[in-house]
Amino acid sequence: MVRRNVRHRRRGFTLVELLVGIVVMSMLALLSWRSIDGMTRTQALTQERADALLRMQAALGQWHADLDAVMDTGELAAVDFDGRVLRLTRRDAGESGLNSAGLRVVAWSLIADGSGGRQWARWQSDTVQRRDQLASAWQRASEWGRESQGRQTGPGRDSSVLLFPASAWQLFYHRGETWANPQSSIGAANGGAFTFGENTVPDGVRLVLTLPEGAGLSGDLRRDWVRPTLEAGR
């Protein structure tokens, strides 16, 4: 019997096979990186929108709290809107049944944020207890809303805060069973100016904010407020 010695040759990868393998692994790595990058971007965008929504909810909550706490002093209109700045007089947040620290003047307006955009902003005075303090705070609120940067005005602990971006805003008062511009004869008690007394606070206030394009949240945002003491059927 003749035995034949068969030599087994070990065969490795050719250069072409190695190059193909490297290309395939590179493509897989690129696809994996794009997938992870997309997930990261989506998560960041979701978080950004969630933060913006929380800021808006907090700001609108403060808006409602200010209107709920409106106090008619008999010296000034409890709520006044001149087309640019909304001013109101409200109870101090620290007021209790046994102790009253006084009241505050609060203002809302659109303020330039220094980067070419505008933001909805809130200003409040320090606590006032005298007529001269009230008149001074009322004037400072108007000046704040007309400043290009909405910078703090006046002495004391007046403060202002930028809340969230907005490109425009509108207000409507509910009087006489209809919504109307605050500066119209229907929206105001008497031809654009309040008559002091029971009509200084409107039955309702409608806020319409236009959110800028390109932001996480855009379009018109509408929020209605109804006077808490408004009787049913009125």
C-alpha cells in the first residue's frame, strides 16, 4: 500500500479580504455613532422643550396668582394696560389674616433680551404702604416697561425677571358680555380709562402670547383668567 503524504496548507486572509472587512467594520461603527448621536440630540431636544414648558407653566401660574390677588386701592386703577405695559396693584404674597405687609405694584411686558429677541417679563415693586410710595412704584413700573432692556429702575428692592421668549402679545378684557381691547370703550369702563369703583377690575382677562418661530415651542398661546369673585350667570 502506498501512502501519500498530503500536506495541509494553512490559508490566511488575503489583502483584499482584510480591506473589505475593515470597510464593513468602519461602516458599522459609523452607523452606530450616527444612531447614538441621533439619540443624544433627541434627548437634548426633548429636555430643552420640557424645560421651556416648565418655565412657561411657572410664568403663567404667576400671571394667574397676580390677577387673583389684585387689590383695588381707590387711588389708582387696579389693572391698567396702555398697549405695552400691564400694571396692577396686588396684595403682598406674605399677607395673612392677622398681618398685612402692604401691597405691591406688578408689571408685565415684552422686554428686549439683548440678543435681538424679546422675552415676556415680570416686574414687581418693594412692598408699599403709603400713597406716595404707591404713586412712585406705579410710575417706576411704567418706566421699566419702556426701557429698551427692561433694566431695574428706582431704589429699594424692585426686581424684574425675564421669563421666556415671545414675539408679541395681546390682552382682552371681558366686560359687558364680550371680549374687547382694554383701550376700547367696551374694554375699559369709560372710553379707555377706568372709573374708580366697582369696575376697576375686569370680569376676565384674556392673554394671547405669540411664541417665536424656530423655538422648541411656537405659535399662539392663549390663557383666560376669570375674576374669582365673579357671580355665576354674569
